[in-house]
Amino acid sequence: MANILKFFTKDSFILVIVAIIMGFILGALVMMVGGYNPITAYGALFTRVYGDSYNFGEAIREMTPLIMTGLAFAFAARAGLFNIGGEGQFLIGMTAASVVAIQFKGLPPFIHAPLAIIAGAVFGGLWASIAGILKSTRGVNEVITCIMLNWIGLFTANLVVNRTMLMSGQNRSLDIEPSASISIDWLSQMMGNARVHWGTLIAVLAAIFFYIFLWKTKQGFELRAVGFNQDASRYAGMNVNRNVVKAMFISGTFAGLAGAFEVLGVFHYQSVMAGSPGTGFDGIAVALIGMNNPFGILLGSVLFGTLTYGSAGMSFTADVPPEITRIVIGSIIFFIAAQGIVRWVLKPFYMKRKKEKVL
């Protein structure tokens, strides 16, 4: 609990809030230059998300995979690794869940759905472990291998769908078995048939697991120690190579779960994709906004999901192109990364507070 409170009270959290405000201001300036009304645009954005129960449910659905891929990146980052392969792990987890959900028939829901979820998590973790093993045994940079594995994951996913479960005459798989669905039907009906599912609850639990594992267990301490300094960790008797693989596996399970949730709770089938959906890369942005803190990632996913889903409201209501939303998101990330600019903006406030303490 102390770590949670520390995140919300320390200066870095204030910097994130100010960076978000500055991102919105920069986005407003871009809109004004383009001849758009920023007040109308932002009003349309938030009305789109929070204006009715259906869109609110769909926005939550949009946030769920962002939480998981954000946790995936942040977990590896805490161990000193740059897991840019969340996209491939997401696709492999989606494909593994699809195979179990479509090919396994006659199972009761309380076995079938969990089995599909576990398959997505395990295969996502195994896919990430490839980069971890190459890093620990051969010293191959994980960024390079993860980028390559993203493409291999995309083509592998398409190959599996095409060869094992393609719907005749369609560019997608067969529908999953109803027993493998994780949709919450009664809540969906209450929210105007929004595609809400149990994956959202699991995502929140995953964030809690992230915190407990890294800050309350011996294994988590070792992973963080390896992330701080591998040489010192090795000198202290820790198995650095094993911890690298372990960190990548757990990181991959988060991304794999994100893919499983999408196919089991949202679409109920898997498409043959011409390109990656980008969820894994968006997770990196969410993790940066959340400062690699699990509870910050929850808030970051709310912001990112709101902007992403609400951009349609800006487009239809205020005639603002959706690219403006990406400018806002990019600006927020820029200001978070360039904290020197934010500190310069806050310098008068810090100076005033310092004088008050002296007095």
C-alpha cells in the first residue's frame, strides 16, 4: 500500500499530470491552427465515451487490452528489458486461445473458457521467452529479436487460421464455441449490448498481481535487482540468465492474455490480418504514461482508451480528424519523456513552495 500511495504523492506523478495537461493544450493549439474548435472537440470526445452506457462499455472494452499490454511492457522494463514484442505475443496468445476455443468441442464453460485463457497466456509467455533465451544465452539484444518475432507472430497467426479453422468463403476463422466465451451477457444487455467481458476484471487482478509479485516476493526482488544492475545481482548470487527468461515469460503472459480476451470476449473469431492491430505498441505508450507502475498503467489505459475510442466523437461531431487524437497522445508521451520541459514549466511553483518552507 505504501508503494501505491508513494506513486500518487511523489513528484513524478505530478509531472505526469502536468504532461497530460500540456499534451491537451498542444492538441488544442493544433486544432486552432487547423481551424477547429478545441472546446467543442474535447467536449465531443468525452461525451462519446461517457455520454451513454453503450459507449462507456465499449470504451472499457477498448481499455482492457491496453492494460494487459501495458503491464507486459512495464514488467519487462522493471527487469531491465525492453519488450517491444508485445504485438507478436498478443497475436500468438490470440491464436492459441482461438485454437482451443474453436477446436475443442463439448467442454463445459467452466473448463473451456479458462482453458482457452490459459492457452493464450502460456503461448504468449513462451513466445516472449524466445527473446529471453537468446538474450541470456547468446547476448542477442531483445529489441531486435522482439521486432522480428512480431512479424513471425503475425504470419504464424495467419497461417494457423488459414490451415486449421478458416471459415469457408470468409477471411476469418470459424466462430468460437459458446462455451469458450467470456462475455458477460447480463451486463452487456444492461449496457446496450456493449461488448463487456470478464477480461476487464482479470486485467485489474493482473495489475494487483504485478504489484504483489514485484514488491512483496523474493522472486520479484530478484527481478528488480537484475533490472537495476545485472553485475551486482550476479555478484550477490542471483541467477541473472534465469531471471531474464522468467521476466520475459511473465511479460509475454500478460500480452498473450490481452490477445485471448479480444477473441474470447470481443470478436468471438480471429481474422486473417493484413497487418498487426497495434495493440502491443499502444501498450508501450500506456506503460510510459503510467511510469511503469501497475496502478499508473490502469490510469494510463483509461486516458489512452478514452482518447482512442472518443476520437470518433471528435470526428463525427466536431469534424476533427482522428489524427489529432494521436497528436495529443504523442504530445503527452513526449512531455513525459522530456521531463526537463515539464520541470521548467513547474519551476516557479517549486520555487514558491521552497520559499514557503523556508519561511
